[in-house]
Amino acid sequence: MRLIVLLTFATGMAATALVAGWVQQSNEKQARDELVKATERAADVVTKRIELYQYGLRGAR
């Protein structure tokens, strides 16, 4: 009886550790992907703004 309880406890702890590791990796990947997207959007905005200044300078020339 005691062995069954210990095995059940150990199995539950192992399953919990595996699932927690998987969730952590999934969250890190999602955060990394979102950071890349935000960085790309910010870079696009800066590039477009610089292009506008270039157009204005070329027009003034």
C-alpha cells in the first residue's frame, strides 16, 4: 500500500516537472517570437520615416 502511494506521488511529480518544462519552453518561444515581430515593426516605421525625409531633401534639391 505504501509503495503504491510513493509510486503515485513520484509519477505525479515527474509528470508535473515535464509539463512545467514544456510550458516554460513554449512561453519563452512565444515571447521571443513576439519580440522579433515588435522589433521588425519598429524598424519598418523608422525606415519609412527616414525615406520620407530623403524624399523631402531630394525635392528641395
